[in-house]
Amino acid sequence: MLQVLINQFNKTNMKKLLYSLTLCSSLFLTAQSGGVFLGEGENNGKSFTIGSDASVETVKKIAKDYSSKDATALLSSYTKEFSDRAMDWSTKWLGSMETISMDPYMIIPVKMEGSENTMVLAWSTEDRNFKDGSIENLNLMEIFTVDKENKVTAFAQWSRRLESSNFGLNYGGKFIGNGSSEWSGRPLVFSNRGEVGIIEKLVEDYNNKDAAACAEAFADGAEFLDSEGNKMVLTNELWESLFESYTELSWKIYSIVPLKIQNTDTESGVTVFSRERRVLEDGTVWEKELVEWFYFNKEGKIARATQYERSLPKE
């Protein structure tokens, strides 16, 4: 009886052991590949496996040499073809830095099914201190394509600038207004609804004294407040009368800056710095440097404009 119980115990535990080994084996095999490539082409639908540690060491060496500003050592981790393409850029880029540091905090090598190359995914922080005094702080996600000789053949980068960066953020400044607006205190962002192109065309049409074309940039009833405090409605007739009074016009733009208040509708304000010369029929010359503000409505038309002027700098 005792022997029967022992045999039964052994059979039960053997079954459990075999089941456990089978399950572990299944999980282990399943974990060897995963993910999927969803892009177009022959690789569509292919999965990925974990790549080699050697490819990881290549990227770690790149981070070390890059942080040391050693262009020669850095390029030694690239294939000859990629090194030839990157040589001038790498030398100039590292030469523009007082200090630069790439600090990886996660590196994952993956291989696409059927490929000899390894894609090494690296997440890092990078601090750039330029010789011109600028500071840029970034959080980076990068892909290094590493061949079977563990040399880099290609590289791609995505970045997010940290708030400590001196430049490059997609927001900044502050809208204050009269202090009672619900938007007071919000930062500004660049607007990109074609305002720059509209201003450039307006300048061209203005210099050509094309009244109808100038009017197209403005909304019906658009108001213009000039540097002397005169307010006028920019009708077609007004444009025509203005151009008739000038024998010569020259409007030259120095800069165009389109901004809007963060997290508001599509309306924007465009600051234009320029120089304008007008010659009247009686020979009088008016020439000033201007700062003008053009307010674009939701339809992308200029609804109003305000002008400030100053005399030309004295020689």
C-alpha cells in the first residue's frame, strides 16, 4: 500500500514538473520575438527579436566619444560610407561646443526578422554648452542602425527640449494684456497658418501699387491705425487713393514673427519690422523704420493693423 502511494505521488509530481517545464519553454520561445513592423513594403508584418550586447557596446562607445568631443574616435564606430558623410558635420558640430554630454539611460537592441542589421534604440539626456554661450538641454530618443561588424550605418533622432534650454522651446514669453483677460499670463507660441506668405505677398503687391491685390489680404472693414494715431478703414478705394498720391514706394521687410496665445483659437498676431520709403507727387520723401502689428482673424485675413515708426538712425 505504501509503495502504491509513493508511486502515485511520483506520477503526480512528475506531471506537475513536465507541465511547468512545458509552460516555461513555451513562454521562453514566445519571448524570443515580438512586435510588428506596420510600414509599407516587403518588411510589413515582420516581427523583432532582441539584438546583441555587442551592438549596445557600440552605442555606449559612441556616447563616450561624443561627450569627449573626439570626432576621430566617434567616426571609428561608423562604417566608412557613413563616416565619410558625417565627417564634416561631426567636426564642425563638436567644434562649436564648449562642452557636450550624452548620457544614455536606456538602450534596447532589436533585430527585424530576416535582417542582419540591429536597430539600437537609445534614450538619453544631452546637455549642450555652445562656445557662443547658448545652453541647450534635451531628452533624446535615437535609433542607431548597426551592421554585423557592429559599425553604425545610419542614425535617426527625436528630441524634446527641457525647460532649462536657452532656446528651441515651442512656447515662451507671456501675454499680459490689460490684466483682466482670461488669457493673461499664458505663454505665446508660433502660429503657422500661412501668415508669413501672406505678409510677403502683401509687401510685393504694395511695392507694385496693386490696390486690388493688397485688399485681398484684409478682411472686410479692416482697420489700420497709423503711427500718428489716424484710424482708417482699408477699402479698395482707400488703397487706390493712397497709391495715386505716391510716385515711388519701397517697403523692405527685416523680420516677420507670427505668434498666438497658447491654447486659444486660431487667431494670431504678426509683428513685422521693416523700412519704408515713400515719394509723394510734390517730391516730398518720407522714409522710416517701422514696427507693425497685423492681427489675423480665424479666416486667415488681416482684421486690423497698428503701426509704430521711428526716424532713420543718424549717420
